Amino acid sequence: MLLEHPDVAGLESELTVFYYLGLLDKRYADEKYRLDNGHWRQGAPLLYTEEEFRESMRQMALDAYGRVLARKPEATHILDKHPGYAVQLPLINKLFPRCKVIHIIRDGREVVVSMMNTKRKVGFGAGEIKGATAEWFRNIREARANSKEFGPDRYMEVRYEELVAHTQAGLKDLFRFVGLDAPDPIAARIAAANDISVKQVSWGNKELNDLRDKPKAIWQTKLSLEERWVMDRMAGDLLKELGYWTPGWWALSSWDPLRIKLHFARKRILNTLGSAKHTWKTPMAKRLSGL
């Protein structure tokens, strides 16, 4: 939606500039640490100071953004977006100290449903509840922790649910935050053109569209009892901090607490039996069985 403003340039797809630069930055930091501590003498730190290497990365990003701007030369702002940038904010801030960050936060239970669906569709990302929950947890925690480097004038949190419910007003707030004028007709046009009933982007699961207007329906329908229980154990504190958590949310019926106990008791029994079976099949066990 931000890209549809006449003064914003960017790619419809994700550019992932800082995925590349993040790898370079980490490699340089690792090499410099080993060099400074006498572990070995190799790598870019032999040729570049930290400031010089950082400037070379900045020039690489500027070259990419210059190519983006060439597609829309009249633009005054460039947008670059990716969920993984949540863990790259320190580097982004070092290279572009005047940039502004918009962090969209969504109910993590719906996020993990989306992530696992993407894995099934395109083979990318976490495809099971533990991996998806861990990635969501890490991204939120790191982004919020590093937001202090930006301050309120350069970092803005937006709740996905609020943006969906009040799209036009939310867009005007976002444009105002980044220093762009968005009269009501422009905001209204962009909001209407991007309603889920009109346009669905990314790898959105159209099978979920009937559930989108019903609060909690997506995760209640698509997450199993075990998945809900695991996510609560892994990220319940963060869900609570963000205001999405309620006591016992993972139990959708009065029987669910008993069902989860029986489920894990059964798994423990099967694991024990499996371990005993494996032990009995070892060569030593076979020899002992003949005594």
C-alpha cells in the first residue's frame, strides 16, 4: 500500500538487500574478532577498517536503491521491506542513520499459520510449530529491543489488526510518520484497492479468506491442540506482552487440558518403548539374548 503513493519507489517483491549485507557484516565482525585476538590473520579486516568496510556496504545498498529509484525517478522516498529485517536493524541504522522503520506486528498465532502455509506452498521457512514460533519470537524481541537506537521519531509499531480494521486512517498515520502528504482521496483510493476482497498479495492462503473477518478463527481452525500448547509454552509471555494472550487460550474446550496430558503421556510411553526396542536390537543385546 505504501508503494502506491506517488512519491514512494520500491519493488513489489522483497529486495532483501540487508540479507546480503547482514552476511557480509557478520563475516567481517567474525574475522576482525579473530584477528584482534591473534587467532589468525586473514580476511577483509586486513584491507579495510571497520568504517571503510561499512562504507563499501553502504555503497552497495545505494547502488541497489539507485536502480529502484530509476524505475520511478520522481519519487522522494525508497521503501525496502522484509520480515528478516527485524534482526538487521542495528546494521540498517549504521548505514542509513536517517531512515525510518515501520514494524508491523500481528498476532503470532496467525503468523505461524501463515509461515507454515508458506513452507507447504513454496518450500521456504519454518514448516512446523516450534521453528515458526521461534522465528516469530526472535524477530519481535530483536526488533523491539533495537528500536531504542531509533527513537519514536524513526521507529513506529503498527498492529496488523488495527490496520485491517481502519485501513484509511492507518495509512494516513504511516504516510505522516515518514513525512509524506496523503490527502483523504489518496488514502481512500489505496485502502479500497488493497482490500483483501479485491487484492491478495504475497503467498496469502485464499482458503483462509472466509475466516479473516472472525476474530481468532484462523489460529483456532488451523492450529492443532498440540501446536497451540507448544506455542503457549514457547511464546506465551510475548503473546501476553503484546496483548494477544488470555489464560488458557490454547484450550478450546474443557476437555483439552486432559487431552493434552493424555497426548504427551502417550508420546512418552511410545518413546520409551521405541528406545527399549532399539536397545534390544543392538548387537550386544542380540548376543545377550542367546545366553
